[in-house]
Amino acid sequence: MRTFSRRLLAGTGRAPGRWLTAERLELACRMPEFSDPPMDRVAEQAGFGSASSLRQHLSAAIGVSPAAYRRTFQGRDRGPTGRRLVDADN
């Protein structure tokens, strides 16, 4: 485990816990860009224990709440009918 930790730190510049949190945040941030899942589902699928934990980590990392982050992308890829132009599965 120590060898893995040293190599991950050398390769990414992050300790394993920080690397994992960053990867989870990246996934959690991508999900609301393409769909409107509830924050509980986003947190669960990204590996956070709860929406509360996701909010705390996101606020610490980028300084905004998940709701504010989601509003950044809401409507950006919608057509005149309000329907999404991009599917999350594409």
C-alpha cells in the first residue's frame, strides 16, 4: 500500500484520498451538466455517502453549492420546447 501511495502521489501530485475525492467530484460535476438527477442520486453514484457530503466537498473545491453549479448548466443545451438537445447516454 505504501508503494502505491508513493507512486500515486508522484504521478498525480495527490495523496490517494485527495485523488479519489477529486475523481468523485469530477464525476459528480459532469452528471448535472447533461441530466437533472436528484442530488442524492448524484452523490450516491459519485461515491459520496450523502448529498450533504457532496455539498461540503464541492463547496470546498470550487466555492459553490451543487444547486449553483447545476444552474450554470441548466437550459444551456435546451431547445425552444425546453427539451434537452443532448442525451446523457451519448
